[in-house]
Amino acid sequence: MVRRHLLAPLLLALVAGAAMAQDVRSYRAGDAVDPSDVAAILASPENATPAMKMRSIRLLDDAPSAQAVQPQPAQSQYAAATTDTSPSEKPVARPRVSALSLPVQFAFDSANILPSARPQLDALAEGIRMLPAIQNVVIEGHTDATGSDIYNEQLSQRRAYAVKRYLVAMHSIEPTRLRAVGLGKFLPLPGRDPHASENRRVQFRGE
């Protein structure tokens, strides 16, 4: 029988493996969330397009060394460039934006969603409804580093489930499409102080 204190590290390892291969779009409180962006971010990898293309290095007969052509700018943060490309051009292997983070506001020490969080969650729900019915979404609850491991794990779990319940009750999203997990303080945002308030967030990714 696996002891409870071993479950968190095991779960963390599984989620962290998926997180390392993706970029996260972080929204701040009050930011407008575009449902079409949500759908593009949460779509399954096989339905995604490369973020940008780069010309490959060419060897020139009259040049002493290889020369690289500068990358072509992407049309948007989520779409691939659509300009004509030569046969030698190849997609750059880079992580795509495949997760998004919302600063969902809850009542203090609670999983009660505050009214200020609803506009972003409503836009998120609209984006999820634009996805194929077979597309599932993981809802990850995260906290900052204040407090014990167990306390933060339980609080983040309750908050992730609260968001799931909101999406199901208010937007009729099929509950089997949503998987809620609590990751506590184990995955702070890269480059941020683990105690920073930005780490108190709910993160979403497709699976």
C-alpha cells in the first residue's frame, strides 16, 4: 500500500513531465480572455500548428561558412506563419503554448469562487465548448509556498474541484471531460519567488 506522503511526489512527477514540454500563457487579474485563444491552447497536440518557421542553414559554394537566415515572424502568438516558404524550410522544434493559467480569486482560506473570477472562467468555458467533444481538459490547482505541504495540497485540490463544478453547473460542460488535480506549492511559476501571489492560480491544459 502506497502511503499518503508518497502520493504527492508521484503525482508531481507525472504532471511535471507533461509541463516541461509546454509553454504556459499566464493571464493577470482583469485581463480579457479570448475563447478562440483558449481553444487553440487547449487543443490536442496533433491538431496544433507550429508557432513559427525558420529557414534551414544552407552551404554556399562561394562562402567560407554556413549562413543562417533570420526567422520569419509569426502572424500571431498561436498561429503559424502563412507566408510562402521554400522547400528547404523546416518547422523549428520548440514547445508550443499548450497550457494557460488564470488567477482565479477565491475567498480567503476557502474554495468559494469570488464574482471577480467569473468573467475569465466564462470565457474559458466558451473556449472549451469550441473544442471537439472528445477533447479533455486538466484543471490544476496551485498555491504559493506559504503553509505546509499537506495544507496547500488539500486547498489546491478543493479549488480545482470548485472550478470544475463551476464549469459543469454554469456552462453544462460534461464532467467526464474535466479532470481536477491539486498540486499545492510544488510547481511555482518559472522564475518567480515561490511565495509570490502569482503562484496562487488555476492552470488548464488539454489531454
